[in-house]
Amino acid sequence: MNENACEHSQPSDEEAIGKKLARIGHTFVVLSGKGGVGKSTVAVNLALSLSALNFRTGILDTDIHGPSVPKLLGLRGEKLQITTDGIVPFNYLNRLKVVSMGLLLDGDDTPVIWRGPMKANVIRQFFGDVAWGDLDYLVVDSPPGTGDEPLSVAQLLSPNKSSAIIVTTPQRVATIDVEKSITFCRQLGLPIAGVIENMSGFLCPHCGHEADIFLQGGGRRLAERFNVPFLGAIPLDPDIVKSGDAEEPYVQYYSTTKVAGRFGEIVAQLTPKYALGESEASLPQGVEKSSPTIKQGTDAAPRPDKEVSMRFAVPTNGKKLCSHFGHCEAFALIDADGSGRLGDESYVVPPPHEPGLLPPWLAQQGVNCVIAGGMGARAQQLFAEAGVNVVTGAEGEYPRDVVENYLKGTLVTGTNTCDH
């Protein structure tokens, strides 16, 4: 790829960049001084976790030479549109705005052979020429190290509306290089939101035991040494590798797992601390400045924001929770008001089963959360596109009890019983 391929406009001036950044509530720059620590995987799953809470979220992939975000989101072959308004982000499932050099290239084997000034210019365009609109959070995935790309990003951002998330693995050989990222942020005046220890032990897919094959605690010790927050440890789950190769985002396709819960816990720490100010981008309707706490551990489903009125749908047979979403007799519809009080329970008989029919049908019934024992990946994707939250692996008997436990944050979830 030559240096003129992305020059669709003149470099963005400071005023244009400032106007675009003014519409973004807070920017998280995901950094690591070490390659191979899973930084892009962390960035993508944090962005998806934010968007799942109804925050208007974007992700910017600034790895010019090796963009990973399109593959992790299953967007290979997609292209960004360039209009008179600028570069239009790819709208992933109508919930996450995505920009990456990988969405501008002609193919995965097309190299970007650019020197530093050209890369800095393109990053300025990513901020000044992209039609981001109003965002609550922007997640920036940076390449490893402290070179041109993270330097260009850090110099553009305001320290009052941005912070760095440092990703490391537990080993000392990794934390030595990651220390440089912390020093880099301090020299540039970029606040540090905290450190994440990725690949922190191995999660056995058979018994769920967490083994310290890579040791543990390196990230926590690093955070304590430099007096920055430790955001959490994410174990190595074989399904993370599987989801990456399959181009199926982990927290979307494995939403009830222990590791997905860890991402939720990290987001729950970040959002209240970096809540938006009155003059910044407004929060989505129904979400207060103090973001809802996600009570998601090994067995608990996430707790929703109590201020949001919701309509739940629970698949049933004989008015009891049914294991198979697509083959139930009826759906129990239960409304919850802003304080979490439940309304009457009603039942609706679904239309004859056809693939892809039930998600839009339930969305038309005003449903914004489905709690099921099991559901196939395609149905989950269709619900996501319709803006409907899905909880799978739910355990229980009576629909009302299931919904009450969900609202209390005590709903027990297990294996997705219908993952096909």
C-alpha cells in the first residue's frame, strides 16, 4: 500500500479534531510495552462490555501495520465508507462504532509501508475526519511499544477526558517491558486508569479449575510498584482462543462464562470513576452517571440498572422455564418498573418455529431482555442486532422467580443448554 492510498482529504486541523473530541465523553487508550499479551482482545471485549451497558461506544484500532480488531469482530471483507461528512465508522450490530486501517485495506495480505509522519497524519484523520458523533466512551487499541502510534494518540487527547489502560501478562519478562508504558504515560501527562493482568493462569475447560501455568500476580505487583490501580486479572480460557479464530467476540458469544464476568467487573470499576460531566456527551436514556454495578461472578448473571424499565421474555413449557428457546410452548412476558417492581405475568404463544423469526417477533412485543436456558449463537446475534439483551444458561423453575433473581443479581447461570 502506498502513502497516498488514505489521503482522501487534507490533514485535520486542530479545530476539527477539537470539535470531534468534544463529543466524546472519555477515551481509554489500551497500551502495552510488550507484544503478544492479548491487548487487542482485551480492548475489543472491554468495548463490547461497555456497549452492552447501553453506553454509546466506539473502538479505534490504531495499529497501522497489524490491525487485529476487524478479525476479532468478524469484519474481514468489510470496508469503511467515505462521504462528504468524512469517514463513516462501521456500525457493529448497531451498538459499537468501529474504525481500523484493516477496514480501509484491499485485503489481509496488503502491507502498509509508511514512515512515522504518514502514520501520525492518518491517526489525526482518525480523530478529525471520522464521523464518530456523540460517544460516551471511545476505546483506542494501540500497537505494542511506545512509538509513533501511541505517541500521536496521547498528544491529541486531553488529560481531563482520557486515560490509559495498561495490559500485561504475569511474567517478569513481560512486566519489564510494560513498565515503559507507565513511564511513557507519565512523561506525556496521560492519566493511567489501571493495569490489567491478562493470561493470569489457565482456566480448565473441563473442571473450571484455575491453574497458574504462567504464574500470577505480576500485574498487581506492577500496579503497586507504580502506585496505579489494579483493575483485575483475566485467566487464559481456551474459548478466548477459539472465539478469536472463529471471529466471534468472546463476551458476546460466551457471555455467561467466568472470564466474561471478569471483563464485566473491570468495566464496573471504570465507568463510575470516569462518569461523564454535565458538559460532556450525555449518557444513554435510563443510565445514570454512576454506571450500574455488574454483579457477575462465576455463577451470577449481571444485574441491570434498576432505573431502566424492562420487559422480560422467558421461554416456558407448562409455565415453567424451558431449556430450549426455539421450541417452547409460550413466552412469559413480565414487566419491571424503574424501581424493579414486577408487573403481571402474561403468556404469548410464538408463531410456528422458523430460523431467525423469534428475535424480531419478540422485539416487536417490546421485549428488551430474554432469559433462557439455552439459545443458539445465531439467535443471540439477531437479538443483539435488535438491541435486546440475552441471558443464557439460566437455572430455575418459575419465570417470575427467574426474573426476580436476575434483578437482584442472584440468578444462577450454567451451561448454555441449546448452543447450536
